[in-house]
Amino acid sequence: MWKWEAENPKGTIVIVHGAQEHHGRYTWLMDQWKSNGFNVIMGDLPGQGLSTRRRGHIDNFDEYIEEVEKWIKEAYLLKPPVFVIGHSMGGLAVIRTLQEKSPLLVDGVILSSPCMKLLHQPKKGMDVLSKGLNFILPKAKFNTGLTVDMATRNEEVRKSASGDELYITKVSVRWYREVVQSMNIAFTGIEKFPEVPVLMMQAGDDLIVDKFASETWFNSLSVKEKSYKEWEGLYHEIFNEPERDRVFRFAKAFVDLQIGGSD
């Protein structure tokens, strides 16, 4: 876990990265929040980035939940109010954390292209095979087939990722099964999501997650204050896209609204 502190902070932002990546890919976003008067807390999820667990593998999705809970609690010790941003699988991890660990003191949630359903599902035979391998060879790895070019149109980010040794290309069978199960629970346990303001921002041209599944989950959410924004033409990583300044301003407006003012 890493902390960046602003002068006279208005609150703290917790950023939860997505699958295959790590917190280092969010330097730009961290700088934006910090320069606008917010502390930032980020870390690497188990099995990713600089974490000590085997890369691309988890034994249970609860490992993510426990980690995100720890970051949120640390944020409140640093400076409330606390807002949580979860991107892609990180968005799923945030949802599942709030479902299982409520009540957590969170003042608002921003979900960035959350992973509620993968756009390209494995063929039926492969899916069945993964269920068997989950018991026999849970740590066996396979290539995800996901590339940075599918995630963003930003050439600078693409070039940076091409030389990123921490970027994961293979994940374990157990990791895949745990993510699939967690996506299902996010839907079946939606009534457990706490009364927290939610902003969901979804890439309009998402090549990685199914945007319609994200919208379906959002429409089923019964919280009193929620907003949905689809960014037409943007790829999966909306905070890395060429239009990311606009995306950030939209996210900041949501946070400013919750704390009762704006700059």
C-alpha cells in the first residue's frame, strides 16, 4: 500500500486497479486527485504488481476483498471523507468488498468499466474444462488474450505498457473461476450493497467487458443516489484514454457534490 498526501486535503481517494495490471499505471490519475486537494491510497492486489503472491494467481477472491477493506480503513485514518474508485476487476472487487464488509465508512464509489461480465467468454468446452482443472491443477496458467491495445487508444500508454515487466499476460485457472463466481455473486447479492452514492462510468467501445452487463447491474441497484455515464467511443481504460481530462472532471464533479462544494 502506498500513500500520497496533499496539502490541506479535502478527503482521501482509494484507487483499486484492474486485472493483469498494477498501481503504477495510475500515476496520472493519482496526480490529478492530489493536485486537486485529495490524498490518494493505492496498492497492488494479491498476485499482481509488486505483491509477494504468485503472479496471476489467487486461491480465493476473498484475498482481494480483504486487501481492499484494508486500504479503505487506512484511508479513513488518513483523512475522511473517503471515496473509492474501482476499475474493471478492481470495480468488481470494490462491489464485492462493500457487499461483504458493510458497513464500511465510504462516502462514494466510482466504478470505471466494472467487470460484471467478460465480453469474450471461453468456449463451452473450455469453460467445463476449467471447472475440472480448478480442482486438479488450480495453478495452471493460460494466456488471457487481452492486450493493452484492446484497453486504450492512447498511444503513449500503449508504448509504456509494452515495456512493463509487471504487466501480466497469463492467469491461473483458479483465478478465472474465482472471478466468474464473484461476478455471479455481485448480481445475486446485489441487495447487500450498502446505501452509498455510486457513479458508474462505462466505456462505450469496450473491447474487454460487456457494457450491457454493467448497465444491467446498475439498473438493478437500489441505492438512492446513483448516476450512469457511458463514454461514447472510449475504450475500456477510460482514465487512460485521450479524453481522460474530461473523464476526470466528471469524476471530480461527483466527488465535489458529495462533499458539498466545488472548486
